[in-house]
Amino acid sequence: MAKKKSWREKLADSKDLPKVVTISESLSKRWGAGTCAIPAPKDVDSLMKKVPKGKLLTINEIRDAVAKRYNATIGCPITTGIFAWISANAADEMRKEGKKRITPYWRTLKSQGELNPKYPGGIQKQMDLLEKEGHSIFQKGKRFFVKDFEKYLLKL
């Protein structure tokens, strides 16, 4: 049986990415017509690394930056979210090995400033790290958000 890949190995495995594809007719109802840039995992990680303490990023800002970089209409919402999750887990893997300089994944939020329950340690860990950096978190139903997140967005 093959050894399971580490998160860092998954992050380094670009397969045949990045690439730009034409948005299919069935997906154009949801995403609009045009082209979709599918980033490599390292593309997403490099954008997440740029977020300094006190600033934030959402998956949508990453998607916009990817689309712009590859001259596409949109950045892929599915792979961007998956690669942010891989980046977060790779950073956590490095942290557990004692590395100090890791991708600050907790500063990358879902759309509308929502915390990501799939990140290492779940909502509580992301909340603790963000509050330590001065952000206020509020709960709406079962979901958690950064208060006034728009004020802290990094312009890519």
C-alpha cells in the first residue's frame, strides 16, 4: 500500500495546473460566460503568505488575483477553496515540526468574512489566532465571522 502524502507534498503537487478553461454551458448559469483560471496549489499558498498581521484575505480576493494573473474571467471557486485548505494543513504540519515561519492561513477567510471550520483546529483555533491579532469575532447562527472584515482586507 502506498504511503499517504503529507500536506506539504500535496501542496507541492501541481499536477497540470495552473490552466485556463472555457466555462461550460452548464456552469455558465452559475459562474457566467468566459474563462476560468484553475490555480496550482502553490499559487493559492503564495497569495495567502502575503497577508501581514492585522490584515485579512477572503477566498474571493484570491480568486480575483488568480483570474487577473492568468487573464481569465474568474478564478475557480472550488479548487481555490480546496488549495487554501491544503495550504492551511501544510502550514500546521510545519508548525508541529517547530517551524516558526508558516503560511498565516487563519487570516484567509471564506466569503463575507466567515471563519473556516475546515482549517486545522477548527473554528476555535482560527478564532483564537485572529483575536490575538486584534480582530473581533461574532456568531450568526452556527457560523462565525470577523466583525468589519472589509476594513482589514489586503489589496492584492
